[in-house]
Amino acid sequence: MERWYYLALDLFSIAFPLAASFEPRIAYWRKWRGLFTGIGVMMLVFVAWDAAFTAQGVWGFSDRYTLGVRFLGLPIEEWLFFVCVPYACVYLYEVMRYALHKDVLGRIARPLAIVLAIALVIIGLLNLDRFYTAITFISASAMLALHALVLRSAYLGRFFIGYALSLVPFFLVNGILTGWLLPEPIVWYNDAENLGIRLGTIPVEDSIYLLFFLLLTITFHERALKRAHGDRA
């Protein structure tokens, strides 16, 4: 049974959002075109990144908790992670957008993105010898700067709230992946390639990794919808 643990986490992550996709108020299924475009683009980036990091020993996967089917050196469960987790996170984003009429971070979203981008690129450049830290922080910084300074995305305030909400289930699932409640982690990390700062069992870089891949996904999700942002009547 242990070999099914990672797959079970993937299915647990997507089960409720998938079941609720046809609920008429959110009508998530009507937004699938942009969502799956975003997931596809994100996977082109992150699967290559994941495969390279796995090959370099930046992180790896336990045979104990995976089925043993691998493509490009990655367990099939890791491929499913890049579908199930963004699907669930963007669903939370859509629920938040429906429930929260006021764009509470709208006025400060761009300055917040710029400050965060500066902080991340500084940390990344100061840790060029740590692959996971450097690449994650610098990439996330570039993505934030693109949205704040070039695209001037009107949904940044909404994104930050959706991202904060997504951290809760993400840390639950990722906590188990990194060894919480288990004798050994499903996904292990080489701490020589990160800051060595853990939130429980989770490297702090994982929170920035989530920011980058979620913002990349939502970029295409929102582009397809072409909807107004800011406060809703």
C-alpha cells in the first residue's frame, strides 16, 4: 500500500475541486480552456526544471512511496502533481474571486510585487551556489517584475490573496511529501542546494516555487477570460 501514497496525495488534492467544477456559481468547467493552457505552459517549464534538478541530485523521490513508473527520470505521480495541484489552487483562486467583492490589495499589489521581486532577486543572487534557491528566487522575481512593470496585470491583488489561500492546502500536501507523518520523505532534498530553512519539513523555497508556478498558470488562465478586475458590484 505504501507505493500508492504519492498517487493518493495527487488524487486527494484534485478530488473536491474536480467534483465541484460543475457547480453553477463558479462554473469552473467553463474556464478550462485558459486553465489547461496555463497548466500546459507551466509544465513545459517545470517538468524540464524538475527533470534537471532530479538528475543533478538537487532532490529525488522515494521508491517506497511511488509506483515505479518514470518518464524523464520523474515518477508518474510527479507529472500528475503538475496537473492536480494547479487545478486545485486555481479553483481556490476562482472561489476567492467569487466570494470577495472588494479587491482589497488592488492599490498596493504592484508596489508589493516590485518590493517582493527586488527582495527575491537579491536573495537569489547572494546564493548562486545553491541551485534551488538561486533559480527559484530569481525566476519568481522575474515573473513578478513582468506582471508589475510590463503587463501591469490588474489581477495582481487578487492573485496575492489566492496565493495566500493556496499555501494552506499546499503546505498540508507538501508537508506529507517532505516527510510529515511518514517514516521518510516521499520527496527528499539536498540541503546543500537550498537555504536549509524549513517550515516544518518543507524547504522555504517551496513557497516561492508555488508562487512562480501558480502565477505562470494564472497568467494564461486570466488571459483567456479577458474579464474586468477590481471591485465587483
